[in-house]
Amino acid sequence: MKILRELGFSPTTFSETIVVTEISNGIWNCAPMGVRLENDNLYFYIYEGARTLNALRRKKYLTINIVYDVSVFMKCVFKKRSNEELYEPSSKFPIPHIASADAYIECELLSLKEVNGKFKAICKPINVVIKRSIPRTFNRAFPAIIEALIYYTKIKPFKRLKLKRELKKLIERLMHCKYIIKHSTSNREYLEYIEKIISEALKELEEIANSASNGDD
């Protein structure tokens, strides 16, 4: 599909999106996913234990959403029961899309392939909807928040894989994201978001330190 390239999807670069799936009857799950183009299909990687993986094993439909709203990414990572307002249902497709998305792609899962300890989800686009046509300016704060969220979401799978050295590096990278945000915006929401991400990351890493001091493997 030519439209996928026009939206920015590439075979060489991951595009940061929000993937929506159904985890049980009428209960939706959203998760940030880096998506790449492969021929006329889209694919992303998921770790074992992720809700998105469990959902796709249950039902092979999803939406891939292009979102330029940092609060949506935050809500999808730090999930709350009050997130139903994030979604907008479709009259023809079984999975909703993100209500504030600039565009979304309705997809069918073609396959899940295990690759180096994670799963490659290959998806066939069925329908593409563009909701916003007005261009946006670029800033450094938005991608820095997204990058920080990506680092945060790596903590749990890294913990399961016992990658202690890589876990320590994540905090350094999170602090670099904080540096970028503090020097590129005075927006209170962005500043609060990066503090929350770092606080939650430190809690996760503190559990690892306590576990190690107690002699756990």
C-alpha cells in the first residue's frame, strides 16, 4: 500500500504507534509499539507475557494508531480502568481505534513468529483512515517522552530475562531523556510525565536490588 509509506511507515525505521487489541469480550488494551513495513504488511515485536501478545493469540484483529498526543502513550503504559474514553468504536471493524489518532490502520494478524526470545507479529492492513490532514511542527520533548516510555516498558521483560547490566543502563538513558525534556519545554504536563516515568522505573529497579540483597537469583 502506497498510503503506508506516505504515512511514514518504512522497512528500515520503526514508527512509534499505539496498537489496540481485545483482551476479553469488549475489554480493550492499548500499547505503544514500534512498527515497520515489510512488503505490503506491517510488523512489530512483542515479549512473552505482554497483554498484546495474549490478546492476539485470542483474536487476530487489531488497529495500529498514529497518535501525536503524549497523554495517550502515558495512559497506555500506566493503565487505568478509566481508559475507555481513549477508544472510538467502528461500525464495521471489531476493534476500536484511538479517538484522538491522526490516522489508524485496521489490520488482521497473519502470523506470530518467535525470534530471539520475542515474537514478531506480522499484520495485513485491511483499511487505512486518515483523520487529520493539518501538519504539525516538530519538537524534542514529545519524542523524548516516547523514548523514555520505551525504556520503561523494557524493564519487566529484562527482569524476566535477568539482564541486570542492561537494566542499569536504562536509568542513565531515562535521565538523558529528562535532560532533553527540561531543556526543550516548560510544559508542566511533560515535566510531570517524565518524573512519573523515572519514579516508576526506580521502583521496579529497587525490587531487583532488594531481591539481589536477599540472595534471590
